[in-house]
Amino acid sequence: MGNKVLVVDDQGFMRKMLGAMLGKHGYEVVGETDNGTEALELCKTLSPDIITLDNILPDMIGLDLVQDLRENMEKLPRIIMISAVSKQEVIDEGVGLGVSKYLIKPFTEDQLVEALNS
Ligand SMILES: [Mg+2]
């Protein structure tokens, strides 16, 4: 299992926090972005092993990006959705699309590590 991570969240403090947590646990943040369009491009060029994905982005919702990734990537990275949206149907839809783990904000470092290791 590779350790290259792409961090996608429109909030700078969240990207910073995730970057610090990921680095502490041996993951390498290879890229970050605040929007879905760039996230798709970065996925193609950086081939991350894992994406942490916010669901509410300025240009699209994270679940739509998951759909785009499925259509555009030969190999889908592991996707850890990290969102304040806690509606069960959204979580179920994400899992149906191939999201590995769904973390609800605010989350703890332990929960993140557990999601990464699972
Ligand atoms: Mg957001």
C-alpha cells in the first residue's frame, strides 16, 4: 500500500491540519487543492494512492468528483471522504461509488489514522 496522499478541501486550515496529521503518521502529501477541477487534474498527474476528499467544494460536490475519477482513472485511489455532511444517504451513496471511509467533521486524529490503516 502506497503512502502518497492528495488532500482536497476548500478550507486552508483543514488542509494544513490534515497535512500535519498525515506527515506525522508517515504519509506523504504529494499535492493539495481547494477545488474539484484541479483535484481531477492532480489525480491524473500525481497518481496518489489515497485522496482525502471534502464533500462541499466551490465548484462541485466531492461525490461528483468520485464519479469523474471512476470514469477517468485506470486505477481508483483509495478515497477517504471527510465532510461535515452526515446524512446517511450521502454516506451510503459515497460507499456505493467506492469511497473507502467516510469521516464526519469534526474528526479526531485517531479516527483519521484508523481510516488510513483500514
Ligand atoms: Mg468544504
